[in-house]
Amino acid sequence: MAYADGLRTASANFNTAASLIEGIFSSTYGLTFSSWTPTIATGSGSIGTTTIDYAKYIQVGKLVIAIVKIHGTTTGTPTSITVTLPVTAATSSNVFGCGLMIDSGSELAAVVRNSSTTVLQFTKYDGTGFTAGAGRYVAGITIYEAA
């Protein structure tokens, strides 16, 4: 499959994976992802200035798949980062996903869960704060049921 070829390279990254997911839905099912502009905040601490690199989702019936990547342009030290969901979730307790944080050059697993029916929260795997600033980013994917 041509879409997967990009993942087989040493330079595969978030954008490669996001393109693969979009390509599969488009070519297999004729569906396209839509863009959304999430509002970014912190659970505690500060985040500084951020840029949204990627924020797309697809909704099929009540199934929603959302993919987001943001990066910092100025330094902050949040314990979590929140982004608004593109579609309201059916519940505030059953939205989970997987994520990645780049913190001071290290790749860290991120816990992705919803903190309400409208907000997705990224937390470092051990719950401690991380440095959010230039060259650092948070990315993740979630699949959930819409309200």
C-alpha cells in the first residue's frame, strides 16, 4: 500500500502517520477529514505561546476520530495541556487516546483522556510537569462516541 510506504522510512513522523490515516479513510471509504481549531489551555502551570500544527477529525455516525499536534513557541511549564474536542463527546469519562510529548529533546508517552465532554487533556505519563516551549510539541489521537 502506497500510504504505508512513508512509515517504512527512517524519517517517519507524526505527519506521516496522520497522512496515512487520512489516506486510508479517503481511498477505502471515500471519507475526508475536516479541520478544526481547538482552544488550547493548561490544567495548571503556564504554556506560553502555542501554534496548532495539525487538527483534523472525521465523524461517521457517532464515531469520532480526532488527531491534533501543537507546539510551543515560548516556554511554559504546564502539568497538562487541554484542547477542545471537535465534536461534543457522549460522556465525560470514556474518551481515551494515545499521545506523545517531546520534552527537552526526549520523547515521552502522554496520557490522553477527556476531562469533560468538550475537552481532551494531555498529561505526561508520570503526571509531572514538562517544559513546553520552542521545538517542543504534544500530539495525539483519540477515538470516541459523539453525543
